[in-house]
Amino acid sequence: MPEVESKMVPNFLLEEQVVRQDGAGQPIDLGESRPEFLNLTLGVTRIIEQESLDVSIWASADGENWGDKPVAAFPQKFYCGVYTILVDLTGHSSAKYLRAQWKVNRWGRGEQKPLFDVYLFAQPASVPAYALPASA
């Protein structure tokens, strides 16, 4: 059984922290009444020039095996800001755990080690009917 932060949402998938290298957060238990849709809010509160951040969300049935593909990913980030995406978990019915993973990159002159301050917050989302795909 993996070390699990706490029951799910609303909750931080990643508490605000300094990120200087690739990594992954602790698994979060989605709980018994797991939501079908999540709003994920990524905050980038510090960044230096000529670097990028890629954040993806991974799901697992057991908290140990995370599969080959993320269930969601933010577009690559180069600037400070607050970014939100909607994650649809309906196609991942076996998912009981979520975790964030990130990759960082830095290029150009000066210090070659990336530097970001980031957080990632998850909360249940209610999706209006018009946003759902039409049934055949």
C-alpha cells in the first residue's frame, strides 16, 4: 500500500514548494465518493527566464502502478500565473489515486538549474450538460 497524503478533494496534489528538478508528488486517495470531474489549479508563483515546466496528472488503481499515459496535462508553462484545467475521470473508472508529476527544463546563460515555486490544487467540478459529449 502506498504512503497516501489524505482523502481527496478538495486537496493539494502539490503544496506550494520550490521545484528545481523533475519529480512527483505523493499519491492522493480519491476516496469512496470520488468525483467524475476535477478542476485542477496550477499556481506558478516564481520562475526565472529561459525555463519551462511540464505538469501532468497520473491515475492509479493501487497507488503503485501509474500506467503509460497521464490522465491530464497542463500546457507547458514559461511564466508565472494561475492556470486551471478540467479533468474528466469518467474514462478511468479504476482510478483510486492521483498524483502530480513534473519535468523542468532550463536553457541559455547563467545558472543552469531550473527554479520554480509551484502549487497544484484539486477540487470537484460540476460540469454543465452542454459541456458533456453528445450521445449517439
